[in-house]
Amino acid sequence: MTTSTEPARRVSSRLAAIAESATLAVDAKAKALKAAGRPVVGFGAGEPDFPTPPHIVEAAIEAARDPKNHKYSPASGLPELRKAIADKTLADSGIHVDPANILVTNGGKQAVYQAFAAITDPGDEIILPAPYWTTYPEAIRLCDGVPTKVFTNAESGYKVTLEQLEAARNRRTKAILICSPSNPTGAMYSAEELTAIGEWALEHGLWVVTDEIYEHLTYGKKMNYLLDLVPDLANQTIVLNGVAKTYSMTGWRVGWMYGPKDIIKAATNMQSHTTSNVSNVSQRAAIAALTGPQDIVEDMRKAFEGRRNLLLGMLRDIDGVIVPKAEGAFYLYPDVTSLLGREINGRTAENTTELAAIILEDAEVAVVPGEAFGASGCLRFSYALNEADLVEGITRIQNLLA
């Protein structure tokens, strides 16, 4: 009998293949440098810098005192919250959703993963427009799917065309992921563009996973909802959303997904064996967010719009940097290809990972390199920080590159 001399694998190949979230890594590094006394300005975090509105916090405090919230609750979510989500969906988009077809998840990331887990079999291909949020391809691969990346650029406003989608489609294609407004680019599809994509998916029998987490952060244009534009897609569409961005509740971990009954049932079964119910206190806070006063949402949106305009102007003042005008979310995604290969403080960056490192080390400003979102050549700037820090950070970069 022979024995293998190879050491046993300690970490499964499935988990070993997962990359760390680049956006969280950049944010963690910036915070660590700040804690060490370095005056780092961070443009990395994808979360609002505002505190959660007081009435939401008070609702959570009251919920924590109520013994009924100290016990397990339905894995699919509190009935009151699922109704509030259905009511909110109808008010915002005109789409009727049965609360029974809504699943409350532990943040938007769990909704992303469970959506792909519900529809993906080994080898299924998911069309993923790039640049993309870092979690999407990892979730697809965890479900044994294959991300089919369709690349866009600044010239196209970071939006895919039907011609690109059709070129990427084959017999193994199962679904397409749409995020509008987009993380990381802030791009928004027009009603005409979204309708065309929806009708294309309908024609070819493809699933659509549409992430609407930034629906209330749009500037100058109204939000377009896929199922409002192409209602016949309802039986092959999964919608993802949550309270994180709209109400500055990233740490509360409340997201949701809705879609066809069989899909939501399958995802609920999965959740019942993984995380079970979302924290009841957080769910009660989410009810207060959705049913309470909404003026704070508009206040935050206006603040973000002002920051976008400020950041856009300052980045465009840097020679060679190309910056499309984002129409939503709280990100700008400038093309900085012209800076690669150029000497900066005695060093040369061959890609945006190296460029981001130079900017962090020499200007003490944290940005996320384009490699995190699919390709080199761009940097993501989140403008979810106060205007004083925003101006200070970009001024440092301008001086570094002068």
C-alpha cells in the first residue's frame, strides 16, 4: 500500500478560491493607518457617513426591551416587515409584490448569494457587466456558476450594449446581473436601455438578477425599475434591495429579495439552515425606516449630489483623467490610464493597484483600484465622506500628480 506524501488540504478549494473584498480591505487599511495616527483620507468605503436617523435608532431601542424580540422569528422575516417592503415597493416602483414572495436577508450580500444559489447549477454562465461590485463574481463562483464578464469603459458611460450581451450569450447562459445605479461606476440605465435589456432577456429565456440597492440615490434622473418597464419578466426576475444605503444602515444588516414563489421558497429553505432569521431588533428598525418620515432620505440624497458635483470638478481638473458624470449611487470611477507608466514621486505604476498604493503611501489617500472591479485602468472614489475631507483628499492627489 502506498501513501500520499502531499499534505492534506486544510482549506477547501471552494473557499480558498474566494478573494478578500477589496473595498473592505482598503477601508480597513485606511482605518488602521488612522488609528496609528496617520491623517489618511479614505475614499474606499461604500457606506454613507451619516448616522442612522434617530427615529430608527429609537425604534430599535424599544424593540430590544420587548421580550417578543428575544426569540426566534420566521426565517423569511417578520410579517410586518415583509408587508412594509411590499408597500414600499408599490409606492416607489408601482410593482405589486405578495409579501409571501419576499425574503428578508442578513444584508444585501446574503440576498446576492441566495439569488444565485437558487437559480445556478454547475457550469451555468451568468453574464456580469464590468466593472462590477466585488461580491458578484465570488457569489456566482460559490454557487458553481461561471461569471461571463462583459467589459464596458468610460466612453460608453460604463453601460453594456445589446450587441455585447448577445455576443456573450451561449447555450450555457442562465442569467444576467444588472445593477443600476451601479457600484462602482454610478452609471444608470435609461428606461429605453433597461427595457431593451429586459426584452432581450425575456426573448431568450434568461433570468435577470437586478440589484436596486441605490434606488433612492439618483441625480437629475428618476430611478427606472425593470419589472415596471417589462412586467412579463416577473417569472424570471429576482430583485435585490435593502435599507443600508437609503437610510445609512449598513451595520444593521437588513436586506431582502423578492421574485417568483418557487425561487423565494428555495432561498428561504436555504436561509433556514444557515442564518435563520435576521436580528429582530434590526428588523424592527427597518420597519421604522420604511414606514416613518422620509425627508431624511431626500436630505442625504441632496448632500451626496453636492459632493458628487464637487468631486467631479476636482477630478476633471487633473490632467489626463477621464471622469464620466455618475447619475446615481455615491461613486465616481475615473479612467486613469494616462497616469500608468508615468513617474510619480520617483516611482512608476504599471497598473491601478500599484497606483493606489503610491497614492496611499505618498498622499495618504485611500482609493480602490480598478482590478477589484474587473480590470485595471480606473480608480473608484466613494464620496460618502464630508466635504472638508473630500477637498483635502483630492487636493493631496492633485499635488502628488502635479
